[in-house]
Amino acid sequence: MRGAISAPTARVVDVVELLARRGNVRLRYSDIARELDLTLATTHTILKTLCDRGWVTRDPAGKAYTLGPGLAVVAAAVNTRPFVEAARAAAVELAAEFGYAASVTEKVADSLVITAFEGGERAWPGDRIPYAPPFGAVFAAWDTAEERRTWIQRAAATSTAIAERLELTLARIRDRGFDVDYTSPAIGRAASLIGTLDTGTIALPSNIQETLDRLRVEFTTLGFPDATSSRPQPVAAITAPVLDAQGHVALLLSVHPLGEIPPEQIDTIGHHLVRTTTAITGAARSGARTEL
């Protein structure tokens, strides 16, 4: 849903998300104010309200804040959404089977949110990624024609040729059934940097804008290298979608090799992911228990 946002509501959500990301790290209200660049008065008011509703608790001795039991009802409702519970269970099984980390990603407005991460050393859940090329190609591949155009225009506002290339990439992802992210950590950081450079708050010169657009497309189309190569490739993620009743993506299930693997292993993981996500989709629609 697009439109004006409520700044006070956004600040409340920011506080809850900060406490969720920090996990066992206890934060005093001055820490929260500093992290979120809020005034002490605003932070105190938000925390007082959250404490009154049980969403946050305050340690009387250390005066630190953590998430409270009042959020249990919200968490339970989230976990009973179609697909989610089965996808998280599948991520655990995929991590155990292939020995790589696995994740679940959902789309929230114009961001991608990692809602589960299994088998990795880093606690990724809650991380947000902009829903714009080179990120979110699998979501866009199964989206409506209008939403696909919107996603593409975030990287190709000035070039018909670039837009056509991205549309072809999305069609190839749909045909294959899964996407392969061949970006190395360095390329991933570069792709994220592009997003920070092109926020829309400052008008960029046309030549710089065109260069950024082309870079985004190059990062997005890395999923289709030379098909004849038998050499191991550096793979960041292999991703397949779980589809809703309308055939659009409800969430993504990914395996993260984060290293070089041979093409045949890429195909093995990709086709296994497709079978898993297809089973989750079918079971959620029928209300049955998913057998992976």
C-alpha cells in the first residue's frame, strides 16, 4: 500500500525492530535514543506506551529494555500465516541437507525482509534490502505486469534497451523456476552502494544516472553466465518462490553456498528448491501438512 506514512508510527516500529535485532543485548532508553536519533523525551514516551501494552519490558535493576510477552500474540499470528511455518521448517532441512545456510525472505512494501536464517553464523532475520534491481528479481519475475514494470523502472528509467534486458532476465527466471545469484561479497557490497548513491533525494547528472542503471542491470543478469562452462562458479544464493493462490510470490526460499560450486550442484540445489517450494505452495492452498 503506497501513500503518506505516519512518522510517529514509524518511530514506534523502529524501536520494536531495534530491540528485536539486538536480541540478548540489553539497551537502556538513552541507547535506543542514540541508535535511532530520537530525542530522549520521544524515546521515553514510546517506551512507556510499549511497556504499558506489554510489548516491551524494563529491567528494574539494570533499567534496560527488552521485548515483552505482549508480542507473543502478534508472533503467534505471524507464524500461522500460510506458507511461513512450512518455509521456515524447510529452511532448517535445507541447511542440514546441503550444509549451507538457508533463508526465508518476504516483501514488505518496497523492501525485502529476511524473516528466517538457518545454518549461518550471522543472525540475519530483520535485515532489509531495497526491492529494486539487482535485488528481488524472483519476486518481480512472478509479479503482475504493472509491478514488474515498476521494479524494472527503478533501474531503467532512462533506457528502453535496459528495460528490455531486465524483462528478458525475469522471463528466463520464470522459465527455469529458480534464480542463481552469482554475486561475490564484493559485488554485493557494490550493489548495495549503488542503492545509497541513488536514493532520489539528489538529482544525479544524466551520465552518472545512466551508469548506475547499467551497473544495476549487470548485477541483476549475473544469474545467467556462460551455459557451456563447467567451471565452479561463486554463488551467493539459489532462490525459488513460494506462490500464492494468484500465482504471485508469497515468499522466497534460498540456499546460500557463499562460495564456488560446480554447475551440476547448482542445478541439483535449484531443482530441489523448486520441488520444495511447489510442495509448500500446494499444501498451504489445500490446508494440508507439507511433506518435504
